[in-house]
Amino acid sequence: MRVVNEATMFKVLLEGRGLLLSVTTRRRAYFLFVTGRYVGMKVAPTTDPFAGIVELSGYDIPRILKDWERLSRVKVPHGQLAAN
């Protein structure tokens, strides 16, 4: 089961493998991860107006962590999201 709550500035993603809280500002996005393998915070540039890191990862927390280096630097148009 996966629960997603998105607002303009805040995002909460809760799934069986962990919890992700994110706060987006004009310039940065701050991600707090709590999983069985990783607990910590990561920061990336804001991707607006393009799809964000969570969307590009198909709302999959382990995938976000695994692909962080690539995802934290990518900007793609909304119509070109990665396949889930």
C-alpha cells in the first residue's frame, strides 16, 4: 500500500518500505528519508517547472535512494516521466 499527500510545498510518501517527507522552496528541495536501510536527509535543486525526483522515480522510495545522483541533477518535461 502506498499513501501520497502532495501540496504545493510539502510532500509525504508512505509505503511499506519507508517514509519520505519533502519540503520544496524556490531553490531547493529537502528530503527526509526513513527506511530500513537509510535514515537521513538529502538536498537537491528544485526542478520546477519540470517533474520532481519523487515523480521521476514512480513514487518508489528505494528507487529514489538508488538513483539519487542521477535524479538530483535531471530536469525533464512532465510528458517524459520514467516508466514505473
